[in-house]
Amino acid sequence: MADIEKALKPSRDTWFKRAMRLFDRPTVDEAVWEELEELLISADVGFSTTEKLLEQVRQRVKEEKLSQGSEVRDALQQQMVSMLTIEAPVPSVPPSSPEIILAVGVNGSGKTTSIAKLAYKAKKEGKRVLLVAADTFRAAAIDQLKQLGGEVGVDVVGHQPGADAGAVVFDALEAARSRQAQQVIIDTAGRLHTKFNLMEELKKIKRVAAKADAAAPHQVILVLDANTGQNGLTQAKHFTEAVGVTGIFLAKLDGSAKGGIVLAICDQLQVPIQFIGVGDGLEDMAPFDAEAFVRALCV
């Protein structure tokens, strides 16, 4: 878990270490709760999630008659773990079909790099992976995915810039069957020209995937840039409403001091965080583990 500890260092050193030290005082009085509230909000936990978390902890303090600062600190950390623990749905993939993953997120979130990390992980597990360049509105996105596919050593299906994204996905799923791919990861647009609606485009891609397999896409992974904080939460709500996000890949966590956004995401959206990006390399990702995350954040 060294990578997670390193990635969370900015958040830990800026906010959470100070928050945990509040409980070194002889008594946990109202001043402690007020300072704790300010620190959590500053760490991008957000006002409503902070209120809910502290209300839960204060209830435990009252019911369990906790008086020692260390006991209250432990209760806080346990409640954080509980808030972050959301079971990811298990994809139902027919034996004869590849698992189809739709990757969504705004431009600049680290989506294409995160897709490459997912492909690298799947390939290491022995799976045959196919990447799909369905962000046809940006030539750079197609080129970047092809380059990363080459680095990972997996095939990439793409058309010319400006092509219909639905047609690209249709062709890719045909190719996946003929090549016996076990996993298909579809890159999508993060911003469209004004005459196109991003969410409608994503819904169309979902419909195309469903024609190949009624249960597809089996996963919809939203890539969020940890640095966007509460703005990222607003993005996540839009994507979740439009295409039913099943899990989140939180990218660029190593460059953010606002790690508290993780608590807000889980509380507000009730969507599990599945992976976190902890660096630039293909191996720089980790499955999200609530206990390990809180431990690394609060040491």
C-alpha cells in the first residue's frame, strides 16, 4: 500500500493529520468538533457529507460513552470506512460474450490513460483485451489511444476523426467476437461540439452495445480527476443520471490535496470507487480498499 500512502501524502499532510491531532487533547469539546468540521470541509469532504459524518460519530460517542480522544478518533475513522464501503455490482457477462466496459468522463480527467491502465491490468491477468476509440470528435484522442494500446500490447479499433461513434462501437464489437476478445473497453467523448449533446451521444453508444448483448455495457466506469473536487462531484451526478455509472476510477489522486472528495463521492452518489490512479505509469493504479485508504489518509 506504499503507493497509496505516497499518493495521499498531500491530503494527509495538509488536512487529515491536523484533524487527527485534534484528538490528542485531554477532552473532546465543542471547539474540537468545530475545528474538525472546518478541516474536513477544507479537504473537500463537502458540507453535507461532513455534517452527516460528524453526526454519526457524535451519536456513537453518546451511545458508547466514549470519552478518550483516541476512542473518538477511532470511531471517526471507522465511520469513514463505513461511508466508503459500497459493494460494486458483479457484472453479468454471458460465457460466449466479451465483457464490455464503457469508460466515460470529461476531457482532461485522465480517461484515456486510465483506460490503458485497466487494459494493462486485464492483460496481466491473461485476458484478451480490445480497446475502442469512440471519442471520434478529437483526432488526438484516437491517436493517444492507439499509442497507449501499442504500449500495452492490445488491439485498438478506430475510424477516422468525425466518424459516427456508434458505428465505431458496432464494428469493434464485431471485431471482438471474431478475435475472441474477453474484454472490450470503449473510450468515449468528454466534450462535444455545441450541436451535439454529450449525454445523448453516450446513451446512443450504450444502445449500440446493448444490441450486441442485452446486458451490455456490463460496466460503466466514470473517470474523475481528483483535483476537480466538488466540481467533479457535479460531473459525476450528470454522468450517473445519464448512463448509470457502476463504478469510479479516481485519477490523479497523487497530485491532489483534496482527498476528502472520496467521502463526498461515496456519500452523495452511492457509487463505489473501484480504482485509484496513483501515478503516471501503467502500473500506477490500485483497487480501492476503504480500510487501506482511511489508514493511509489518517496515519
